Amino acid sequence: MVSDMSNAAGSVDLFGLAFSNGSGADVLKAARASTAPGPRIIVTANVEHIVTLRDESAFRSAYAHAAVRTLDGMPLVWLARLRGHRDARRVTGHDLLDAVFAEGAAASGRVYMLCASDEAGRILTRRFVAAGYPAAAVAFEVPPFGFERDEAYGRRLAAAIKEHGTTLLLMGVGAPKSEIWADRQGAALGEPVVLCIGEALNVAAGLVPRAPVLMQRLGLEWLFRFAGQPARLFHRYFVRSWRFLVLAGLDRDLGPSLGKRSGA
């Protein structure tokens, strides 16, 4: 089942997938309106995602079940415009999180965060409370390395998220594990809107800087990130990313290998 993007202000078709062309607020609204059972996952596609979709069937399944997909990476926006979608727009994890804070507690309800560090969790909890969220409505966990492969831990964590009454789950532990884990847990999570937004949580906590606006507009945000973590990001940006050009040239269908969502 490929998600209906009609409620997200139109859609852009690339690689056999439909991406929302709405604003961050539009995307949140569309995800909440989804009638599919289980979590309403929002994925933010970049070049690395497209390359990974080619190789990872579990990631393709997560993209298939996503309530909404957005174009995060500027190369995808440029490609969409070249293919005739002149109004294609970029919506990043930062944009989605900004939209969450702009809406306020009445819209988002109860928030659960999977963070990369305790510091990020504590800072963001204080930020949500300062924005008007009741302290009891905000919770976080720092999952251990490899948590996505630990089935027992995954069941306990999913149960804690559902017991919390979570209506907004923020996944800040990176792709593709965030998307795959949320998709595999399925109904065990309840029916929260799930934002798979990775480093955006650390940026929102003030622990990691974001590229200047001009670099963002020029599509050079990757270069800013690379300058901060060259050893970790070299292979991604200078080896794997070239595969995107091949996939873009072939316009290969990366649409999903659909399967029943675990627990759904």
C-alpha cells in the first residue's frame, strides 16, 4: 500500500514514489489524517536514502508504509524540477520540528523522543515544557547501540511508547534504522505520528550547529556537515553518493517491496 499524498498539498513523483509538496504544517496534517493502522511515519528523503532504498528491502518497506514522504535533499528537489515539478519544495526534519513547536501542545499532544544522548533529551524536554507541554506529556529514551536488532528491547521500548499514550514520536537516532524500527514495530507503538528526523533533534537541542542559510539554499549543507565530521561522512558523500547519479539517470523504480507491517 503506497500512501495517498493528496492531503499534503499535492505530490511529486520520483523513483516510483510519491512525495508531498506541502509545507511542514501540511505534512503533519496529512500524517494525522492517514487512515492506515499503526504509526503514521513521515520520512524525509535525501540522496543517501535513495541509494539505501536500492539495497535495503526493509527500508523500502518502511517507505511503502510511510504516511507521508518529503523531499529533504536539494538534489532531489532539483531533479523533481528538471522532471517538470516546477514547484517542488524542500521540507526537512528541521522544518517538521519547527512546525511541531509552532502548532503547540494542543496539536501534538504527548511526545516521546528517541535521542542520541541524555543531554539532548533533557534539553528538548525543557524546551517542550517551556512551549506549554505538561511535563508528564514529554518523555525520552536513549536507546543503546544496535537497539534496532534487539527484539526483546524493541518490544519493551514499543510498549513504553504506547503506554505513554504517545501521539508524536520523534526518532533522532539516524536512518535507516529509525524508519525500519518504527515500521517493524507497527501497531505495538499505537498510532502516533512518527518523525524520522535524525540529527534535527541534536540541532534543536543546540548541540550541533546547522549550516548557514545561504549554504542550505545552494544545496551545500552536506559540505558543512562533512567539514564537521570528515572521517564519518567521507564514504557517504564521496563514494556512495555517486550511485545516486546512476539511479537518477535510469529513473529506476525504487517503490516498495510491500509486506505486512509487523504487528499490524
